[in-house]
Amino acid sequence: MLFIDFLKIIYYTFFSIGGLNFMIDSKHLENKKYNLGGKANSLIILTQHKIPVPSFIVISKEDFEMFLKENKLFSKLKKWFEDEQYDLIKQSILNGIFTKDFENKLLVLMSNLGINECSVRSSASNEDGAKQSFAGQYETFLKVKPKDVFEAIKKCWCSLFDRNVIAYTGKDKLDVFGMNVVVQKMINPQFAGVAFSRDPISRSLNYSVVESCVGNGEKLVSGQTTPTKYQIRRQNGEVDLIIGKKMLNEDDIKKLEKYILKIEKIYETPMDIEWCFQDKKFFIVQARPITAFSETCEPFIKLISREKKLFELEIYYYGEYYGIKKLTKNLYYQKPLIEFCSPEITNIYYNTFSLEELPQSIFRELDKNFAKFKASYQKIEKYCNELKEFLEGKTLFSIKKVFQKLLEIQPFSTLGNLAGQGWKISKRVQKLLFFYREKYDYIIYKTTTALEKIILSQLDKEIQPYISVLTIDEILAPNLINKKELQKREKGFVYFDDKINLCSFDKFLKINNFCKKEEKGSNNITGTSAFSGIAKGTVKIVLNTKDFNKFKEGDILVTSMTTPKFTEIMQKAGGIITDEGGFTCHASIVARELKVPCLVGCKNATQILKDNMEIELNTTEGYVKVLK
């Protein structure tokens, strides 16, 4: 039987005029959860939320079971599976015959939905989850005509019993009757690609990342082509950076970004989204959580070690994070990770990915809106001159007023430091920031030193020894001070996300899945980090399946690009290096799921590295060092 009517088959159609029109009463779909596999369930959710999805039909796993029973295979399948007679299972399925009733109903439904050509994809019960995406494991068939759809469905069912799938899932975890199949109207797009609602590498709050290619998106996710990459501002949909040939215009990008953010809101988690663009319209063909997103360690590097008091740290933190946001239309820089070891030593760490990504975006934004930036600078110049007079005793300000001015000035100190680090920056922005550094950079330090003396003069004697660990709020309202709390802070704390965390730095890193960045080594081979980590091992150049037998547990896999066939050796790999691809290619997706350090898009790794070399692969910093 076909999975038809209320719970027998789920199918929808999208019309450009009038929105969504359900082929069944939409009321019957509300507040219901369907066990139709990750892909089909996702299409249902997207459609219910009025996301443009191509028409589709779901062939359920119950249909699969009925097919097996009608062909007298049901009772045999589990035994064959236990005996690992996978080829016999697949051949028996391919030899099976659908009933005429099933065939007729499916063809009528396809005709009613205007499906003259379709894609046929798996929607297994364990597919497209938050921890495993099954990227490329199951069969997908494109441009299938109605007369060929039945053969494609059977081949999809067969892919459940591929050895790669069984190795990937684990034989004891595989549901042998867990294969649903999605028959979906084929979109023949001008462009297609993958979108991440949050950058899976940097985890930036600022950007979505879109990769696109000409034609169908399958060649992108399989690593057959190098995509165009768009860095899109989440706040307004503007494109901050394009790497590669521009395919979509600004209005199209903004429209796609609205869908990306809406889908993230629906699922309440960062999303991996496949899209198509045809006749000036976007279609979403798949959406799933970014696999292992929450488990990727965020590396932090120590850049500053100073003696700083807590109120100084609050000023610094505000300037680095909120201050930059005010100057750049809500573009965050980053939150410094502050380790207060003692009143004498404070270490300030930065997320290494943010350091790589954000300064360039900030300077582009400042140049783009230079008139506004210049006006802000003129206000800061006024504040600096006022504080200069305060230091010279010519003007009196309340402590609160001085704090307010310091908070406003701090972002320019941050930007001045960044401007001197070799980032690409327009001459007019650079000139203004260099002028600030030369004329006013001392103001913050001298003012906080003078402020400390004033604060001490107003504190109770028993609180004065704890000035290093007083917050701005406590200084302005002494009734908030708790001496026992101050005594705890003196022993050390971590300041992050506007909070004082009374725990060790190592414990804080562990709780938040952060890690310290390793020291940098040589830089012979560089690429894009797909999964952060460090691996040492023996190089094995694997260009095809014939090379598999030389690969041993813990070896470093070096190849042009992986395919689903590489799964069995990827599971053994201590690290992975590829010549081709971006962070949406097969190697990247699987490496993140397996938590294996992976560097992609290195271009020349297979030429430079040789079999049996001993190397260190550091994907946190994106380099390969030959040890011997």
C-alpha cells in the first residue's frame, strides 16, 4: 500500500501565487510528529512554516515492509542481515515487483503534483540528525522520469545495506526496516549550494556562510567543484565578502538569508541548509542541524598578560565587544576571555577564529560608513581632551562621568591596536586610527591610574585592600559590596560574557568546551580547517580504493578528495588532509562527525607529502609540519 491520505502519504505542493496549498487538510498535520526519517520530517516542518519546498511524496518504511512481504522477503531479510549476506538482500530487492495498485497511485500523485522529473532520495530513520548527517552514505538519484521512479526507489532501499552504511552506523544500531524514500519534484537550477546559518568553523554571531555553484548542488557537496563563498551579515543580510565568481545579486542574497535565519529560528539551533535557485526563486531542498556543532572545541590564544584591576577589565571588555558593535551596525568583534590569576597577573585570551575573521570585516564596515565613523571619532577626541584636562586638574568630573567617557573611548584603543597589525585597511581609516594612537592612546591608562587614587580615598579602610577586584557598579554603589565575595575573587576568577566565574581557568574551559591554542610550528601546507585539533602520524597518500589496504589505524589520510567509499579508512584516520573542497564537502562533514582533525582545500598536499612521512597536522592553526 502507498502511504496515502491522512497518515498514509504526506505530500505538499508549493505555488508561487497564494502560498502553500496542502493536498490534504493542513489541520491534520498540526501538532503531529511523523516518523518518516530526518529528510522527510524536515521537509514537512519547512512546508508547515511556509518555506518554499519543491513538491514531494514520501514512500514510508511501512511501504517498504509491505513490498518485502508481497515479495516474500520479509522473514528472510533479518536472517540474511545477520549472516551478512548484503549482496543477496540487495539483489532480492531489485528483483522484487511493486503491485499495480501501488504503481498507479504513485504515478497519479506525481502527475497531480506536476512532477514530470524527480529526485529520489533516502529518508532513513537515523539520517540527518544533530550528531550524524549520513553525508553521501545513501543513494540519491536525480532527473528520474516517472517510468523509472520504481527502480530508483528500490535502489534507495538497497543502499540501506551498503557496507559503508553498515560500517558508518554500526550493525547493531541499523534499523533494517528504517528506510523511507522521498520522491521530490526535480529543480533544474541556475545555481545551487549549501548554507550554514552560523559559520561552523568560527561560530561567529555575525555571519551566515553560503557556498554556491553553477547548476545542481550535488557536485558541491561531493567536492567535485570549488564553490563561491559568501560571508553574509546576519543582522541585515549584507554581503561582507565574496570569494570566487559572483553568482547571486544582493537582493537575492538578502532573500536567501531571510530563509536561513527563519529556518534556524524554527529549529532553534544552527542549521546546514541545501538550496536551489531557479527562475529567480529559491527552493529549500534539505535542512538539518550542523553536525557536531556544539562539540567542536573553540581554541583561545593568550595575547595579553597584564596587571589589571577588575574595573579596568570591565572597561576593556565593553570596548572590545559592545563598543565595536555600536560603531559597526551591530557587528560584534568578540568577547575577550579574561583569566584573573591574582591582583598582579591577568591573562586575556582571544578566540583564534575570530581573530582571523573579524578584524577585516570591521575595517571594511568602517570604511563603508566613514562619515559616521569620523563623526564618532570627533566625539571621542572631545572626550579625550576633556579627560586630559581632568588629569591636569583643570576640570572636575564625577567618578561615574569618568567611567562613562572611558567606556566610550576604549573601542578606539582596540581599533588602533588592530590597525597596527597589518590588516588590509583603507588609508582614511588607518590615518584616523593612527592619529588617535599617536595623540590619545595614553589617556585610558593615565585616567584609570588617577581614578584609582580617587576611589581609594572614598572607600572604607577595610575595603581598600580589595580595590583590584571591585566592579564598576560596586565602586559607584558601595552598599553592593560583599567582603566575603571580594576575598573569593582575590584568589582568581574568569571574566566572560559580563560574568565573574569563581572557578579555575581550566575548569571554565572544560565547562564551555573551550581550549588553549597550541604554539605555531612551520607553515608548509595550509588550507581550511574543517575540524579543529592536532594529530601526529604517518602519511598515507590514498588516491583511490586500491590504496585502502596500505592504510592503518592512526595514519594521516592525504587525498585529493574523499567520497562515501572512504568511510572505512576515515574511521581509522588520525587526521585528514585534502587538496580540494571547502568546509561543506564530504571530507569536512564526515571529519566533524568523527571528530578527526581535518584540513581541506590545501591544493598541493598530495604532491608535497609522501608516503610514510611523519607529520604533525594542526588544523587549529591550519598548518602541516614534517617531523621526519
